[in-house]
Amino acid sequence: MDDRIAQASATTASRLPAAWALRGDPLPAIRRGFLIAVPVAAFLLTDLELDDAVAGGLGTAAMVCGFVAFDAPARVRARWQLFCAPLLGILAALGVLTSQTVPTAIAGMAVVATLGGYAIAVSLRMGIAGLSLVLAFLLAQGLWLEPEQAWEALAIGACGGLAQAVWAAAAWAVADRGGERPFAFGQAVAETAAKLRAGLDVHDAALRHALRFGVALAIGVAIYRLVGFDDHGYWVPLTILFVLKPDLGQTSERIAMRAVGTAVGLVLATALAEVLGDAVISTTIVLTTAAALSFALLAIEYALFTTAITVYVVLLTDTLGSSPFDSAGERALGTALGILVAALAFRAFGEARPDAPPPGASSSAPCGRRNR
């Protein structure tokens, strides 16, 4: 019986596309995901217990900054997050300021997304940090805050990011003593500058991706701003941000995996919202688990990551007073529109020349990281 079950499992696995298989052992990644989710959980619990908007903002910033160097040991993660935290605050403030008019929202996203997308020229880890900063800008634009609240957004974004950095440093001091090869800071800066200069070629994969990324996200913002899709319209550019990759094959895989993951996540989140109701502790536990799995699964299996992040976003939206059925439907529409824009973006820009190496390919370390 055991042999037949094992044989059936192996047969099923062999029929799955390679991109849908687990990439590595999930248990260490899940443990690290729950570790990174601790600051998010603390802010979530405060927000739900006290109905504190500041705590909610800090939780969102901690969630976004948690993706920075999410695959790294705590010591390395702390350095990256410490560097990115003030940038996260600055981009959150800029998101508030540019959201005041449709032209500034579109133009601001085009510039920020192009710069963030170009970070992939350095390494995959740098590219993910760039995407996290673009995400902070995107979410701040979608909050519809007044200009005078930009300073508050700056403080909340920076402090939420710093909370992640401090927690990572504490984790390194107490338990997570892993590390990566040491590096010379000056040499790393020089290498980064050289890679950024080398990518400034319209035929280069990194620059072509950055321009495609910037235009596509600007179009995503234009869609939800111009058609009145306001409450959760940021899900259109959010989908583009997650699925649009430097090459067509990866983008096609991400589109299919996001569609499946979103559908499963919407069903699961809607059912959980109905079951949990106003139970603060239970809701916090489920949200924390969804956040932890989001951190853990991003590099392990993208469809499962999408399911986890969908559960997190829809449940969090429900705690803010939106009907889980309404937010599920709006997310489905936003996801469909974002997928359409991402697919069309490749048709418009095409791929880089065949002899151009893919962005981040020069590093053999996991996630394309340099030793920072």
C-alpha cells in the first residue's frame, strides 16, 4: 500500500510543471517566515484590540519591509532592512503627495517603478528590495490621504521598517547566528555602481524590464484612477508588480500561478472572514500565519505565496470594515486587469536581445544575492 501511494505521488509530481514544484525544503523557510512575522503580529494585535490606525500603518510597513532580504540570515537581513527603512518612509510620503491628482499619481508611479525595477540589474535580492520600496509607494498612493499626512506616512513607514531591522538584529543576537561570506563595503558599492552603469543600454534585459515595469504600473494606476475603481483599485498595479518579470517565460508562469493562487485565496479568505467574525485573537493568529507563509513561500512556490498573501490582504481589509465578499470581488477584478496589463506589456516591449544575460545572473548565490 505504501509503495503504491509513493508511486502515485511521484507520478502526480512528475506531471506538474517544474515552476509549480517546491523549490527547496519549506520547513526552514517557514520557520524564518514566522520569525519575520513577529513584528507584524505585534502591530496587528494592537491595531485590532485598540482600533489604532497608527499601529495598522506600522504593521503594513513591517510587512512590506519583511520582504527585504527575506531569504537571508538575521544578521544580513538586519543590515538590509536598516538601510531600506528610511527609504520606505520616504516613498510612503511621496506616495501620499503624488496621489493628490491623477497626472501626478501616474507620473510618480512611472518614475518610482522604473527605478525600482532597474534594481534587478544588481542582483535578485536587490531587485526584491526595489520591488518592496515600490510596493510602499503603491500602497501609500491607495490610501487617499491628505498632503499634510505625508509626514505621518514618512514616520510610520520608516518606524515600521526599523522595527523589522531591530527584530532581525535581536534574532541574530539570541538565536539565528547564521551568516554569509563577509564583504568589503567599498568593493560592494563599486560593483553595484558598475552593474547599474553597464545596464544602461536599451537592449539590456535589466533596462528593458525597468521601462516595461514602469509603464505597466503607471497604466495600472491610470486604470483604477480614471475609471473610479477607488476603494481597492491598487490591486491592479499590485498584481502587475508581483507577476511582471524580466523574461516572458517567468511572467507567463507567474500569471498562471497568480490566477490559481488568487482564486484559492479568495475562497479561503472569504470563508475565514465569515467564521472568524470579530474574534481579535483568532483573526490575529490567522493573519500572522498568512504573513509568515507569504514570507516563507515567495521563493519556494509562487502559487502558494499568492494564496497566502491573498488571505492576508482580504482578511485585513475585512477588519477595516469592508465586506469580505465585496473585497474578494474587487480583488478578483483588480487581479484580472493587472494580469491583462502585464501580458500586454510584453507584447509592447518584447524581450531583450538573445545574447543578453538575464538580470542578476552574474551571482551564483541563492536568490542572486551578493554578499551584503
